[in-house]
Amino acid sequence: MARPKAVLFDVFGTVVDWRGSLIRAFTEFGRGQGIEADWAGLVDAWRGAYRPSLDQVRHGERPWCTLDALHRASLETLLPRFGLDALDEAARQFTVRAWHALDPWPDVVEGLSRLKKSAIIGTLSNGHTALLVRMARRAGLPWDVVFGADMFRHYKPDPETYLGAASFLDLAPGEVMLAAAHPSDLAAARAVGLRTAFIPRPLEHGPGHAPPAPPEGVDVTAESVGVLAAWLEGA
């Protein structure tokens, strides 16, 4: 089978460590403001609200809006639970924007730079374009292209996202590979004809959480982005 011409990446969890990054950012913020809180608990609960909020848009229960708007709405419901309902507007904006400044996993930047020599590389994320561009510039992510959900006005796993990215690149679905740490994302991509790579991130949800089992039917399981680059070089 010919190697893919483009490799697109899920971002939150696959490329960047959202949990560790947010806990670090909020802990530092709290220290500077003299605020003590269960920051790890807030981050985990906030991420727990992520999929239900996306599904509200996907199922027509809420008009189209960007991930920033969804994150802000979820935050407003969570702050009282964690004793943070006194946070002012600037602090609330800071916490939402922290999702734009997440740190990549250690293998990512070097691995992407190597992978870029063999294929087009880019994002295929539920983040919106502005968020993903800011994140890339801060973290030095060398994307060729950035596909945000706002370009399709759909969230994954809607097929419009996967097929839309292939169309923008003027490639057949089978010429595009999705690399992700989440089996459900890979299954949805595979169902519409994309090729798939599983990159496990066992610490995505923190220590003590069992990572998902390697999904069946993927083209390759790679322990890092560098390993995926090596596989592509030999494909």
C-alpha cells in the first residue's frame, strides 16, 4: 500500500499535554493571586465536560460556536463547585485562553520535523483555527497546514471534518492519515476511508488512569511521533 501523502494529527492529548499544562498554568496563577484551589480537579472536570458540550453542537441542541465559547460555558458551571465563583472577568478569560498555550509531549516537535520530510503534516482538531495557530507558534509546531473545526463548522467525529480536510488538500481519503491517541477518533476516520495511526499517550489523563487498548484495524501503532516518521520513511 502506498504511503499516505498527508498525516493529520488530533491535537488535545495526542500532540499536547492538556492536563499537565493546565494544572501547571493554574497552579502558578493561583500562587500569584493567593488563591488555593483543587486545580487538578477543575482541569479534570473541565475536560469531562468537553465531549458533552461538543455533542450539543453536533446534535443541533446548541448553535455552532467555537471551542472557546464551549470552554467558557463549561467553566461557568464548574467554578462554583470548586469555590472559584469570585474569579473576575480577567481571570476567567485567562483560564479559557490557557487552552491556547499547551505544551507538546517531549517527542512531538522533533518527530514532526522529521515527519514533515515525508508527508504534508497538519492538525485535524476540534480546536478552532485561531487557537491552533497560537498554540503552534508558542510551541514551535511546524505544521504545513492547520485545520480547525471552524473551517468545517463540524466537530469530530462528524465525517465532514475528515473528508473536508482531504478535500482541502485535493487528496483522496485514502491518501490521508489521521494520527491520534483516541480509538474513537481513529475509528471514525477509518470509517470514511482515511488511514490511521495510533500514538498512545498513557499519561494523558494523569497517573493511575488506564490508557486505551490499541485499536484494531489501524495501519500502524507508533510509540512516538518519531517512530511514526520512521514507519513512513520505510513505507
